[in-house]
Amino acid sequence: MPKVNTEIPGPKSSEILAMTEQYEPQSMGDQMPVVWDHAEGCVITDVDGNEYLDWCSGVLVTNVGHCHPHYVEQVKAQCDKLFNCYDFVSEPRARLAKKLVEITPEYLDKAFLVTTGTDATEAAMRMARRVSEGFEIIGFDGAFHGRTWGAASVGGMRGTKQGYGPMLPGVLYAPFPYLYRAPLCQGKTEEEASRACLEYLDWLVDRQSCGALAAVITEPYQGGAGGIIPPKSWIEGLDRWCKDRGLIFILDEVQSSFGRCGKMFCMEHWDIKPDLITLGKGLGSGIPCSAVVGTSEIMDALPPGSMGSTNGGNPISSVAALAAIEIIEREGLVENAARMGEKFEARFKQIQQRVPQLGEVRQLGLMGGLEFVTNPETKEPAPDLTREVVWQALKRGLICIAPIGLYKNVIRVAPPLVITEEQADTTLDIFEEAVLAAVKESGL
């Protein structure tokens, strides 16, 4: 259980924070002033000996918990054998590709291994353009697919693009059904909002495309935008729309897969068949590993040497990913995420009844987005209140990622999938205390 015995930051943390301020760029992030030292399961210990419970999993990475014994054992054993062999075949890489094909839908029969989520996005885009007669890609407002040039270009968030333009040509943007805020969705039911967003796609193509469409890319839920979960009718309708037009449908499952959303893959919540899925974060569960899983029709169209990676599928990453998948399957972490997600959602909605500034609760398995507003009628974003909630939680022993969302007014809820009932209850108690303290502090 949490144990915070020093001021935050503590003396050792303060020294290291001063070092990083001097030698690292401020672009790295805006997290709370905690310097992690070690972690196990859902418990993080900082360099001053303070212990916290974890609501971030790095950033939806350590699905199997921090330093799981089996994971550590497997990685250590591989470190005694081989680190890197470029794109020469290794047994771990071949076994991981086989495993990914086995656990994804049957029609997806090839896996291409890379290193990071943005690598997977870039690879999927290259594949789609290479096999298509077109080059245009449709992305969505609020989307996040990575920070490299192509991935940022198909994303719909200003922060990853501002000051870096011009971006990749041939990208079109459509509205995502953000029911709580998107102008196109206001005053509409879920079905009406879904239909309006899908109809906009036809309008977009008819008026802005140069007639060279290749692919559509979306997240199953929008992570960086605030955990925006689309209606079932929209994402299933998008799948049909792509198939009707002969477009490659790329589903970015980098942060939503490997049990995070209460299914091994988030796509299992709906009746959809994307042509390519991108994987990362929880795949490696700590050691960087990512992949594109797709159809032979697409992947076999690329000749030898046209796609490769220096570190993709290296033996250590591959062994780590295989260990993570084994743990997820053996320990029932998908089922635990679904069960705990229901607990979290119920408690958040109880808090919402007491605190009107908690404007919307969005929960899917152990992925949550809690959007704070100054007034539930006007929905004015409350970024200062949101950051204060994160700070109050930290002081009580709960670590959250810095506020996310289009207005930095959303708290992301993403504990490791190994979280226990007792740990879940403790974090929820802390969070409620933090919300009440932050509202009082803000005077709202």
C-alpha cells in the first residue's frame, strides 16, 4: 500500500530533477516531480523511498505489471545469448511472429516486427501505399498515431504538428464521434452522431480527394484525445465504408491491445475486420517491441529489402513479448481487466454524482478517461482543476500521467492489468479524496 514519507519531490528526487532540467530538453514531458527508482507489480518506489500505486503503466506499457518474475527471468536468460542480429532470422523473432498470427483473427496471417508504436504506424502506411493504386490516407480529428513525420501527419492533434509543418501531403481529416464535444455530434443520439460522421466521409472524399485514396487509419478508441470511445455503429460502419470503397483499413491497436480494454485486442468488442493492425506498448510490456499484423495479400506484395528494421524483432524484444503474452494468457489478465474495469466505472460514476465537475466518465476495461469541466452545463474544460487532482492523488500515493485530452482536462486511468481488488479499492479511495480536495482547493 502507498507510503509517502517525504515532501514531493524528496531530496534525492530534487537533485535528479535539477540534473534533467539542465541536460534534457523540456519537450520530454510535463509529469509530476517523481523520480522512479524501481517497481514491482502495481507498486512504484521513488529514489527517496516513497511508495506509490500505479495508474499509468508507464504509458499503457507494463500490462503484465512492473518486473514480473517470469518476464525478468526470460529476458535475463536471453541477454546471455544474443542481443541483435539485424534482419537475420532468430528463433525468438520467428516464434513471436507465429504467436501474433495465432492470437489475432484467422484472416490475419503475417506479422512484421519493428520497435515502437510510431514505427508500426509508418510501416503500415508504407504497406498501404505500396500495394494500393492510390496514396491518400484518411485520418481523424483528435487521433494520435506517433510523433514521426508520417505518423504525426495522419494524426489529428495540433500538439504533435504545431511548428513542424508542412506535413505529409495526401492526408485528409474527418471528424471522430467524440459525443461529448464534437460539434457534429451535439444534440444527436449515438446513432445519429455515427451516421453524421460516416456521411461526412462521403462529403470529404467527393470534395477534397484527388481520386487517389489508399487507406483509412483510426484508433479503436482515441487515447491522447482523452480516451474517446466511439459508438459501435460508427466503427462497424467505418469498416463497411472502407470495404465498399476498396480501401485498406488500418487499426492502430498500439495502446488498446494485449488485454488493456478487457479483450486481448480492442477490435474484439466489435464486428470489424481491419486489413492491418498495429501493435506496441503492452506487446513488449516494458522492453520496446511493436508489430504490424496483416494479410498475406498486402504483406507479400512487398519485395525483399523493401521493408526492414535495425532493432525490430531483435531477440531480447521478441523474448520479452513472448513472455508478456504468456503471462497475460496464463494469469487471466484479460479477464481481470474486464472485471476491474467494471469496478472502476461504477465507482467513477458514484463520484460523478457527488462532483459535477467530473463531466464525463469513459471506461473500457482498464482504460479510462475522466473529463473535468468547470460547469457540467457549459462543459468548459477545467485543465487547472484536472492537474490539481493529479497532484492531490500523488501526495496520497497514487501516480497518474499528466492530464491529457484536447484541452488537458482528462485524467487517464491505466493501471497494470495485474492490479488486485485491494489495490483497486485503495486507488479509488485515494482518487475520490484527491478529487474532493482539488475541487475545494479550486473554489469551484
